[in-house]
Amino acid sequence: DARVTQTPRHKVTEMGQEVTMRCQPILGHNTVFWYRQTMMQGLELLAYFRNRAPLDDSGMPKDRFSAEMPDATLATLKIQPSEPRDSAVYFCASGLVLNREAHEQYFGPGTRLTVT
Amino acid sequence: RKEVEQDPGPFNVPEGATVAFNCTYSNSASQSFFWYRQDCRKEPKLLMSVYSSGNEDGRFTAQLNRASQYISLLIRDSKLSDSATYLCVVNRDTGRRALTFGSGTRLQVQP
């Protein structure tokens, strides 16, 4: 049963610290997404990659957030320095796009981040 | 106006009831449509895709009206286990900001 995995599942850190979240997409999927979910804002798209190339990261605060895909099996989202307002659940999702037709996305279990 | 709008609810219905959710989207270039379900403190999970001709999966029926730019989800014979938040998703694969989730409609099925 293929699934998206994310680590860590929970992270508590102090303001100013660096946070790195990792995601392993489903094998064979060519698109990876990073989302953030809070009660106030709902689910927001931060960035996404197609075939490891960044397609859109306009939802991400550029000064502190960075997203990369060093290889097809690993996507990372980094926050440096972290702030209390970054506290949220961060989801990674992967999917398949063929001939510009998007198929379903599959979400990982999320990383619950608390910045104190 | 939000790109995807949903009534947040909550919809409180008794077991066995039929309930319908609507979702409107603003961009006529939208190409793919989905309904996701999210349980409390869990990740969103795909419930069903929405096709132009409408589609049914057991007790769930999804409809798309491109002319009016809305999507609907009908749940028949509601079960307690249907209690969740239902997210409408609109996907236009034209590059930037291609993926948009609605804020969700919460359903509570009561015994």
C-alpha cells in the first residue's frame, strides 16, 4: 500500500531555530506539493515541484522558507529562522500529472509544528 | 472573492439522512475537480474525482456544472462514520497557483 511519508510527525522548537521537514513521495509520482494548514487560514499551498523542478513557490515566505527536492525520493521544507506564527500542520502530497492532466493527490500524515 | 468557496457548516444531520454540499469556483479555466475528506487531526484523503458527466461511488454522487461553475457532493443514507470535513479542490494545471482547496464543509452525523 503505497503512501507518502513525512518526518518528523511532531516538532516543538523555540523561536529562531531552524526546522527541517522531510517527505518521501509515492514512487512514480512526478509532482510533490507542500501545504500548510491552520484553523484560521485552512489549507494553503506553499510550493510544488514537477519532476523535481520547482514550479510555484509563491505561497511561501521567501525570506525564511525554502523547499527543495534533492532527489526523486526526498522533498524538504526548511524554515530558518522559525517564528511562532509558523506553528501549523505541514502536509506533503504527491501526485501524477500526465499530458497536462492532473490526477489525484495523496497526502502524507503531516508534521505538526509548534514554535514557542 | 475566493477562488473556491464552500459553506463551512456545520451540517448536523441524523443517521440515514441525505445531505448535499455545494462548492463554487471562480476560474473558468479550471480543469480538474475533486472532493477530499479530512477527519479531525488527520490528513486530507481523496474521496472522489468529479467528472463532467457526473459520477457515483456507492452512497456518494458528485456533479459538475461548468456553466455555473459549481460542484456538488451528495451523500445518501448518512452514517456516523461520514462525520468529517469535506474539501472541494479545483485544479487548473496552467502553471502558477494551480491548486486550490476550499476551506471545507463540516458534516456531523448524529445518532
